[in-house]
Amino acid sequence: MALHRDIFWVGRQWAVTGAGIQAVDQRLRGVLDIAIARLWDDDLVCSRRAKPGVNAADFDKALTVARERFPQTPEPDPILAQLEALGVIEAPVVSRVVPAMKLRAEGRLARFLPQWRIRR
């Protein structure tokens, strides 16, 4: 897999790109690459660092640069985000388990109300 077009840092063996941390050696075909979403997964990072032939100092520098470039953000709950987008939730959510819901459908035609579905 070729390096991503957005390159932020290049070391001897690793590069920080728009896709995360990528090995500069393209013969590996992206086997050791770490995506942005998995930068904070310590088990994956330790397993990549323990591979034979990995320059640990270069890998640690790439990891530091990547974590500064892409800080960890909490993932929003998709159900709450959808309810907020539909305007069902007006009050701030006190509990993440049961959102405070207020349905506003009185006096409105059903065909003009926004539809939403729960995906499984």
C-alpha cells in the first residue's frame, strides 16, 4: 500500500501520514501500518513495536508525532447523535443510558415528521 499523500513526518523506517503511522518500506504492503483510529490502542502498538526488525526509537518518535497530530477524542454515541439531529432531545443528557426525550408530534402531519430507524 502506497504512502498516503498527506505526509507530516518521515523517519528512517516510519512515516506519519493522513492515514496514521505507515512503514516507509512499501514491500511490507501495509502489514505494519496503524490507522488513526487505532493509534491509542496500546495492545496493537506494543505488538507492532515487538516485531522483529522494527527500529524502536524511530517507531516511538512516529507514535509521539502521530498522537500529537491526531489527539484521542471520545466517540459520540450514534443513537444520541441521531436523536439530537432529529431534534427529539432538547435538554442536556444526564444519563447516557436513558436520554431525556420529548416527542413533539401534536398538531403536525405524520408525513412531514422526520423519520428515523434503529439499525442493528
